[in-house]
Amino acid sequence: LSIMINNIFNYLSEKNNKVAVGLFSLVLAMLFLAYASVPLYNLFCKVTGFGGTPNITQIESEFVLDQTIEVRFDANVSSDLNWDFYPEQKTYNLKIGKDYTANYIAENNSSVPISGTASFNVSPNDAGKYFSKLECFCFHEQSLQPGEQRVMPINFYIDPEIVNDKFIGDLSEITLSYTFYETSDNKNL
């Protein structure tokens, strides 16, 4: 009887070790996927324009169409950032394919230097892959001194391929929206 009980404990011990290793491996895989999911999702959105993510490019448009589209500019600031942030002009009627520069204005209303980063999206979402940014303040963290006001340009064009898209080819309006957030470095000071 004692040999039989000992054999049962040895068998269960081996099985428990396999289960423990399997569970530990599963936990490590889940941690890796949780850590990598944000960068992978951002990369996916940039490549496909999914979720209204604009196309970031260094290539200027080769063709300018005789069609126009209205581009609206939206600006928001998170509640913890003491900045004013707004577009210099809220709407533009633009030729599709032509390079344009639009300006946003940011002002630090606090008595201390503050840094912020801007997130952005385009709506409708399907238009994101046709909104091509050549240069943008949103590519870099922005730091403003107390009371400083700064003009922040964005250089962009609407890809002429938008007119061939069967879902949004007749689109008359696109909205580019930015939201500025205080960077975590400021909160540690």
C-alpha cells in the first residue's frame, strides 16, 4: 500500500510540474502580448489608416486634382494640461493632391514650463489612409515656457486616390482632430 501511495504522489507531482510550467509559459506569453499590443496596434493603424490614423509620409503628391474637399481642424487639451490650443483657421477648402500648411496655436497658461504630446485622428475613419502628413508638430514632444505662445504647423495633402475609393470617393469633408496631453515627465517634477 505504501508503494502504491508513493507512486501516486510521484505521478501527481510530475503532472503538477507540467501544469505549472504550462501556466507559467501562458502568463509570460500574455505579458509579452500585453506589452507589445500597443506598438503593434499603432503600427497597424499607421500602415492601414485604421481608426482614422493619418498616413505619415515624406513623399509629396505627384498629382493635383481639380476637385476640392473641405478639411476641418479640431483642437482639444486634456483636463490636466494648462494650455490653450486651437487651429489658426478652422476650415479650409483644399484641392485634392496639393500640399498645404495649416497652423495650430498653443499657449502655456501656467507659471512653470510644461511639455506635451499630441495624439491625432481623422474622421471619417476611412479617410485616414488618404490624409498624408509630410511634417507635423505632433511627431515630437512640445515644451512651452510659462506664458509662451507658439505656432505649430502641419504640412499635409489629401491623396488623390481618395476619389477612387468606392466607400468615400464622394466625401466632401474630412476632420483632423488633435488632443494635447501633458507628458509624464512633467508630473514627476
